[in-house]
Amino acid sequence: MSVTAPGSPSPAPSPAPSSSPAPAPSSTPAENADVDTHPTWPEELARVYREAGYWRGETFGEVLRARADGCGERVAVVDPVSGARWTYAELDARADSLAAGLLARGIGKGDKVVVQLPNVAEFFEVIFALFRIGALPVFALPAHRFAEIRYFCAFTGAAAYVIAGEHGGFDHRTLADRVRADVPTLRHVLVADADPGSHERLADAHAAPVPVPDPPQAHEPAFLQLSGGTTGVPKLIPRTHDDYLYSIRASNEICGVDEDSVYLCALPAAHNFPLSSPGTLGALYAGARVVLAPQPAPEVAFPLIERERVTLTGLVPPLALVWLDAAAHRTEDLGSLDVLLVGGAKFSEEAAQRVRPTLGCRLQQVFGMAEGLVNYTRLDDPEETVVTTQGRPISPHDEVRVVDADDNDVPDGTDGALLTRGPYTIRGYWNAPEHNAAAFTADGFYRTGDIVRRTPTGHLVVQGRAKDQINRGGEKVAAEEVENHLLALPGVHDAAVVSMPDAYLGERVCAYVVLRAGVEPPRPVQVKKFLRERGLAAYKIPDRIELTDAFPVTGIGKVSKKELRAAITARLHEK
Ligand code: OOB
């Protein structure tokens, strides 16, 4: 299977690794495979999606050009830290000049570029430059560290890595030195900082614009997004221009985004929620304005809402709680705020009820996933629906099934596992055939791992999760990934990572550890230090470590995580 959608108007051959004008020096192939593979939509469905007008054959690079032509003098991106206020014309020109500089460096169509930038204006020039030349951004989060970044670079055979100099007290340049020493394909590190360390300044990578030799096509992947994951290593999600642009256009309609909107990006810009639901790309699609918050805290975000007359933003539930509490004592005028989107994890009904009276804006719950399907409560839904459900799918062509353990459909109102396929839900992860066989049904439904109940109106209520993942306030932690790192700690015989309830984050990470006989028990701080030194992102480091002699097992002898979760929950309640 190739990246070429059978549904494409004129199926192109599988892409060459790079078609850039200045070919890269030969380098060691990616750790994983020599060609990009992932399953894609069958032709009969692709035709339906095109005929319905969902897939329009448009690419992100073309959309930006159209906005620059149509409303070039309007402000597109505001970065309050650098003071940048780029118009559409400026963003378009910057994307063009950076695209030329990247091509001159041998980065071209089909190449992968790991992008790890905080909420800075440069994020947008970088991704649009990559979209223009058909190189694929791999969206890392600012919190990722050596373990994750090395993996993304090695697995994708990344040609370049784009970083900030320092962010949140962490020096990304030093991390890049280590990754570069380890991953031979990585030829360029570009730093969005005046001091690039041993690397190159992003600002110096611009060149006089040139025609792009082999521009991307709309049915081809535009980027690789990260899955929250349930496995030892994160899976990569190939999203096409066609499918992502459809989800953005439809999201804009559902959330009332138009050219007068001002979107505050308070969550990390690379995450799928602030990127596309409707997010920064929705705002840019509409010719609206994006305001970047360097942090989501009320002290930072509220003054920006007042100053920039922000009309909508998106938050994960723990942050929404912080905003609700802060609104009572802060003095900024939040009157421009019209819509608050909350998603990424379950928002409690009690908190949802407080949004309108406390912040004076409308609430939209969002239940989405980087793999595709996004559900929103609608602006004209009854208040009861808005506060008690996580919304209904974007598209009339989103197929949703709620099934029992044997994949039989259950009636509305009954809990079941959510399966989905549709015009913007992937049909398979990137280069992961074995995992795809388990994560998708034979007829192409994605097994979301979420347990939901469907109401008669088609709204979904998230009831829980069947996947081995912890949702730490919207940040997803794959249990197996952390377990593998714990198993590398000398003296550890076995490890099982589970969620434990938390009033603020919803869930936190608890690691149960069984030591080898006779081993001196480590202190929790030593275990955490070990994981940090292995380069694991901070949000994955267990909040609590429990030493135990043996794990409870299920009838067939598997570790019973259900019992471990119950045990830690009971311990917490004892206090
Ligand atoms: C969003 O995307 P991901 O890929 O980080 O995580 C997806 C998973 C879902 O499968 C579900 O388990 C959980 O996050 N989730 C929710 C939720 N929204 C996401 N669980 C309960 N209630 C919700 N409202 O998190 C994401 C992507 C696009 C838009 C919004 C969120």
C-alpha cells in the first residue's frame, strides 16, 4: 500500500524519498523502512467524499496564497512575545522564502521534518513552507525530550529538526546535538533563536523565492501527527491536505469562525485540538486572526483576550477550571470572548455549567482525536445537551458504531466501544502494518478505544476508555511506553502503569513496580530521576510509584490493571 490515495484524480506513483533540486548526500535509511506506507481510503469512498464536496483538491500552500491574494493586509498571526504581527501577505512571503531556503538545503517533497516549536509566529512560517514544498512536518510537542525526539527523527528518517533555542528553562539546542549524533539522516537543525548554538538560525534559512519543482497534491499526506498512543512507541498519523482541510472548513462552520474571528492559541500549537478544532488553521482558513499565548495561565491569557479582542479559544478541562476560578477575581474585560471550546478529556457537567455564567461566553464541548473524528456540541444545541454530552460528529459522512466486545452494535443509550470511519479519519497509521491490523477493523473502522453512549440525537457521551492509556488532563500517556522505560531500571522485575483519579487533572499516572528478589527498594525520587535522565517527557513521569510484591492477575493470567486501579483509588480515598 502506498501513500497515494486510490481516490486521487490521477493516481501518482509512490513518492521518491526526495525530489529536491539539490539531493541530499546519501545517508543511512530510516530505522523503520525504506518506503512510506499506510493504508488509505478505497476508491468508492474517496469518490463519495469528492462528490460531496468535502475533498476539493486544495492544498494548504494554495489556501494561504489565496488568503494573501484576497486579504493580504489583514493580520494573520500575533506573537506577543516577539512582537510580530504578520499580515497574510507577510506570512505568505515568509513561507515562500523559507520554502526556497529549505529546497536549497536539499529538503524536498516527501522528506520529514520534526517540528518542535512552542507558540511562536515561526511555527506558521515553518509549517506553511513545508506544506508548500511537500515535505512533511512531524508535530512534536514542546514537552518532548530525548527519548521521544530521537524516536521521531529515527523512525521517520527525518532530514531536519526545527526547534526553539530555549523554552521553559530547557535548552533544545543541546538536545538537538545529542539527537544529531544519534540519527544519521538528520542533516539540518534550524533554531528559531538569535543564538543557534552549534546549529543554524532559522532566520538565515530564508532565500529568494523559487518555483517549487514538484508541489504536493491534495490527496497526499500534508504532515504526520502524533497519536496519544497505547503502545511502546507513539504511532504517526498521516493526514492529507484534502481530509484535514475538510475537517477545518466544517469546524469553522460549526463553531461560527469567520474573517472577523480572533482565535487565541493557548494550548501547544502543534496539538491537533488547537491546530484544527477549529484552531489556528481554522482561523487562517477563514482569513481571521491568530493570537499566540506563550502560556495558557489566566495572568497571560486574560490580558491578551482583552487587548486583542479574542472571540474564541480552546482549553483542556483542567485549564478551563483554572480560568473559571480566576475569572472571579481578575479584572480584565473578557467581553469579546464568544465561544470557549473544551475538550481533550472529559469535562464534568458541574464545570460545564459554570462556563456561561462565569466567563460570559458560550461553551462547545469537543471530543476529538488526532486520527480524525471530531465531535462538537452545536451552538444551537439545548443547554442540557451542551453540558452533558461531548457533541456529535462533524460530518454526515462520519460513520459511527458503538459496539460490544464481539463488535456487534449496541442500542442507543448503552455503553459500547466507539468505532469510526469517514472523510477525515485515517485508515491506518504510518508504517505500522501490525498495529494497523489491530487498531482498524477489516472494513476500515478505527477502533478509538473510547467507551461511549449515543443519545437519540446522535450526541456521544464519553463513559470511559478501553485502551491502555492515561489521560492526564488532556495529555495522553501510553502505559506500555512508560512500563518499557521502567523495565530498564536495574532491579526492576516488572512494571504496570495505570491511571489514578485526580480532582484537577481527571487522572494522573501511577506506576506499580515489582523488584527482583533482594534488591534494595529505590526511593520514588530515584525512579523519577532515572526516567527523566532517559529523556522521557515530564508529563509521562509517574506521579506516584508503588512498590509491590506481585501483580493481581485476571482469569487468564494477565496483569489485572482494573484491580490495580481499584487498589490505588482505595488507597487515595483512605487518606
Ligand atoms: C484530542 O486528540 P488526542 O489524539 O490527543 O486524543 C484523543 C483521545 C480520544 O480518543 C479520547 O480518549 C480523549 O482523547 N478525548 C476525550 C475528549 N476529547 C478527547 N475524552 C473525553 N472527553 C472529551 N471531550 O484530545 C483532541 C483532538 C481534537 C480535538 C479535541 C481533542
